[in-house]
Amino acid sequence: MVKPYSMDLRERVVESVVTGGLSARAAAARFDVSESSAIRWVCRYRERGSAAPLPMGGHKPRLLSGGLRDWLIARAERDFTLRGLAAELLAEFGVKVDYVQVWRFVHDEGLSFKKKRSARRAVTAEGHAASGAVA
């Protein structure tokens, strides 16, 4: 991830625009920064009194938590597909999620739907040896 420009550079660009009489574009050329950055810094300075960068990164809370988590766990007791669960969430709760988000939830919770093995194998024809186990 790219780091924000230093406060020293931001303050010099803003100062040259506010008190120096330069336009934001001219200040951007003088200090070798993009025009859009200089314009944003000046706007931010005029609105908030500081050209300090906004916070970067951080933790995004999970969308599938709380009541949705309880519903998904109860729903996963029956057979399901990831795309089917995403469609059900949209239909019942109006929550638009991608199947990848559903997969992450299912994986983190240790939920899965496994097909049950057949109770008996196919019967061999008379006179033939039974097939061996598949490796």
C-alpha cells in the first residue's frame, strides 16, 4: 500500500496556494505532485483547516454477523450451495453479498454439506471378481 505524502510537503503546497497566490495546478507543478492531489489538499485545508491525510486501512466489520450469522448456521443444517445462500440472503433480508463472502463465512464457521456415502456398492456381475477400492 502506498504511503501518504508527508505533512511538510502538503503544508508547503497549501501555503503556496493560500498565501503565495499560486493556483493549485501551478503549485502542483512547482512541487512535483499531481494536480488532483494539490487540489484535494487545498479543498481539505479550506474545509477542515488542515491538509492532513485521512485514516488508511483498518478493520472492516463482517457483514454476515449477528442475526444473519444465526440464520446462516441454522440454514446450513440442510443442503445448500454458496450461490443459493447468497440468493436467499438477498431475497429474505435484502442483504447483497457475493458467494465468496458466504464461502468465507462457511469456511470460518466450519460448516459444510457433505453427500452421504452410498450404503452399499454396486453388485458385481456373477462370475466376476469384485472391484478393488479406488486409490
